[in-house]
Amino acid sequence: MRKPVEVISHPRFDLGYDDLRVYVARLERRLTRLAALLRIALALLSVLRPDFTRLRIPDGRDKLRLLRAIQRGRAVPSLARMLRAIGLSPSRLSAWRRVAAGCELDDASSCPAFSPHALTREEIATIEDLVTSPAYRHIPTGRLALLAQRLRRVFASPSTWHRLVKQFGWRRPRLRLHPGKPREGIRAEKPDALWHVDTTVIRLLDGTKTFLHAAIDNFSRRILAWRVTTGSIRA
């Protein structure tokens, strides 16, 4: 006579009838909540209609989160149906997976793992530090690119530096070499404290010039004395 075969079952199957009914009721309530959230999500997708051919996700963490959600949920619906629901093309999904295998998913001009001549994020950050540094404000951008190569900081052409400055909108620090012109002149605090002479040149029809000299009180702006002199010039 054969011995009974040992069977290992799930611990839930060992519950009593009443406990099993409670467990099933809890699962039904959870399923109802998930179905309600799924209806809302599907309604949002149908209203917003996301299209990742035009919609950019610059943050790599958001892309990685979406990739993980697709990987966990692809066993229930088909992958094609899931991608069609969220508006993500298979080619874009493959590109994200390929980039995730070589570098971070943050938006960049290219990934160094697949474009060896592309600048890394650290090199772009170094260029930004040099461009915006007050210590190099007197060096033009093209000369600064050559200086960075001599210092073995970044090996990039001056045209690449100009393109990055224009692309990211970096502002180079400026230092005013000459003081600003005063908006107000000398102001006296009482009458006759300060005089100044003003000369007005008047050109006559015969080609001569007439000079009007006036002594003006700085406080009251009154003309204290004046004199007219004439002189001849070539027409």
C-alpha cells in the first residue's frame, strides 16, 4: 500500500470557513478600490492622450519609475496594449532600456556609452563653472576653451563652448571698469557759496561765432554777470 503523498499548500488554504470569508471580503473591497482607481486613470489617459513622441520626460528617475511599472505589469495585459494605452511607442521604450543599460536616463544630447565623443555631464558642469566663474570673466569664451584644454579640464572645441552657452543660457560675469557718471552735479548749500562759468556758442549768419560767458550762482541758478565776445572763423 502506497504512502500518502505529502502536499504543501498555501497557508491561506488552511484557514477556517469564517476566516476565509473575511479574507475574500477584504480582497473584494481592495479589488473594488483598485478598479475605481483604474477607471480614473483610464479616463485621464483618454482625455490627456499622452504622446511620448512629443512629450519629454527630462528626469531620469521618472523614466526609470515608468520602466519598472511596465516591467511589473507586462505579465497581466500584453505589452503592446499597455504601450498603446499610455501612448509610448515600442521604439521609445527600447531606447530608454538601451540608455538605462549604459548611463542615466536624464535628458542629454547623447549618451557617452553610445557616442564616445559626446561630453559627459561632469564635463558640461565643468564648462559651466568656468564660464560663470568671476576669475575668468576677462577671458573670451573661445580663449577660455583653449585654456581649459591646456589646464586639462575639458577637451572641447570653442564652437562647442559657444553652443552650450547659447543652449543653457549661461551668463558670463561682467565687471564695470569705469565708475558710472554722476546723475547730479555739484550742489551748493547757500547763496554765493559756489559760482561757475557757463559759455554758450552762437554762430551767426556771416560765419562768425559769438561767445556768451555768464557767471552763475550755483545755489540760486541766477546769472550774476555776463559778457559777449566775438570771433571770426572760416565758413
